[in-house]
Amino acid sequence: MWSGPRNLSTALMYSFGNRKDTTISDEPYYGAYLHHSGVRHPMNEAIIRSQPKDPNIISSKLMGPVPRPYKIWYQKLITHHMLPSFPLDWIGWQKNVFLIRRPAKVISSYALKRQNPSLKDLGFQQQKNIFDHCLSLGQKPIVIDSDDILENPKAALSALCEALGIDFDVDMLSWVAGPRAEDGVWASHWYDSVHKSTGFSKPTQSIPDLGNQFSDILRLADRLYDHFNAIKLKF
């Protein structure tokens, strides 16, 4: 599941994590990204210590096999964590899904947690690059919109499961509030709102007014969003 930050990615991870047949990996490249990029995030050192730093070791593990006794391995992957030097050919072994969200909502939410994000911090272009790489491998990746999931969780998740070739599980629609065992160490900073949730809430209909501060980012991000929006999963 390829997503930018602040994109419903954690709630969707909890949804799949509520399935008894599914195991979870939460942002396995986060530590490697911070280590190799030099970017500073909240809880920087703790995140780097918590995970392997070698992207080749990470990708080798993610290629499988699916850990027993599970049938499904849900890998939550954040697009901007994939630095240009990190290998991508391993994704040819996976079923790849791209989670999108209207950019103004992403930027508004991210800026509350980390000030003055750049285009690279938000993963829009990286998501398109990874999508194009999937196409180059002969894949037909799935695109799904976070607002569509929030608007009708059962219909959206049923359609996603069908596209993935797995059965829909009603347990995906709700979960127990609070942290989960699969959370990365960064959860205490980034996941507070999801920890208070027990399921999907209705999407906000209004588009945040970002003023002029993010106009350049928004112009490019909206073009990329429109590209994905035109080919997203319909249900």
C-alpha cells in the first residue's frame, strides 16, 4: 500500500490489521530514509535505531514469504521514504495499491505535525514515479481514494478486496481504540488521532484554503492527483 503522509494510511493499516488472516509491516523504510537522507523528523534517533538501515535488507525481507500462519502480508509503504538510491525491482513480486488523497487536505494535515513541508516531504511525485515503475514491470496497480473509503467504507473495501483477489472481511470496518502492536515507534507523535478512532469517519467536504504559502506545491500535486483520480477504483 503506497501512500503519502497524512493520507488515511494508518487507519487503512488498522482496517487490514483487524483481519485474522493478515500480518502488518508499518513503514519499514522510515529509519533507512532518515539515516540516508539526513532529514530530521520528530523522534529521529529512536526511529533510526528501531529499523534496519540497509534498503537491500529491507526489500529482501519484504519479498516474502508471507509470515506464518497468515495468508496476507499488508505492507504500509510511504512513498517519500523511497530515496532514488533504494531498489524498487522487488515490488514486482507484490500486489501494489496506491492510496491517494486530495493534496490540500494532505498539506493542511501534515503542516500541523511538521512545519513548512517541502514537495519532497509529501510524496506526491514519488508516488507517481513508483506507479510508473510498476507499469514498467508489466503490472496494473490499483488506485484508491481515501475520501471514497471514508464516504462508503464497506463498498470501497469490498471493491479493493475484489481487485486484490481476496475476500472482504467485515472486521475491516472497525477496530478497538488505542495503539496496536504493529505500530512503529513513531506512533506516539503521528498516530494520536487514529488511536482515538474505532473506525472510518465521514470525509470533510470542504477543501482547506492554504493561501499562497503552498501554491507551487499545490499546483504540481493537484496535477498528479488528477492523473490518479482519473484511473482510480470505481465502485
